[in-house]
Amino acid sequence: MGLLSRVIGGPAIDAVSALGAVFDQLFTSDSERAQAAAIMEKIRQHPTILQAEITKIEASHRSVFVAGWRPFIGWVCGIGLFWAFVGHPVAQWIIAVGRLAIDVPMIMTDHLLELVMAMLGLGGLRSLEKLRGRSR
């Protein structure tokens, strides 16, 4: 297991391994093992389903620090992108038309876009999966 899979896919990989151990204990005949292996392969092919289950567990947590961090980051990124691509240009236009001497703050979008792409899963990991032949 590489460093990247330990950092990013650790909990998901551990959950799949734990599920496989349970299947091994439950099924003893060859046909049952083959069926369990087919189910495990299907689970390995769809890590997003497993991640969705982990997200559900996190979202139902009592603490706002566990359940609320994703929505908070999502709203911050959404507001930041709205300001960078809609609010700031409109404010600049209003200032130019009104000939006002106001300086409107601008958001540097390089780090913001990196965060949004990572949250949406649009980073380089998909390309890495395709290169390794793990995608369809």
C-alpha cells in the first residue's frame, strides 16, 4: 500500500478489509466464498458508495465540529467563488460607472479553486486511477 493510499484511502481500505474478514468468517463453502468474493470486488469497484456511508455517519454526529465542517467549507468556498466571479466584477463596474474612489477587495482564487476541486473530487486522483487501470 503506497503513501497516497494510506493518506487518502486509509479508512475506506480498512473498512473494505474488515468487511472481507467478516465475509470470510460467515461463508465456508466454495460457492459461498466465490459469491462473497464477487460482492467484495463490487465493493472495491465502488469506493464512492463506501465514502457516502462514512459521510452519513459523520453527518449524523452530535457534535457540530464533526457534522458541520463539510457544509461550512462548502459555504465558504461558494461565497468566495461568488464574490470572485460575480460580486467583484459587478462592484468594479458600479465603481467605474459612478466614478467612485473606493477600492474593492479581490479574492485570490488559486487556493480557493484548489480547495473546491479537491472537495468535488476533480483533482489529479481520477487521472491517477485511469493510468493504473482502476476506472472503467
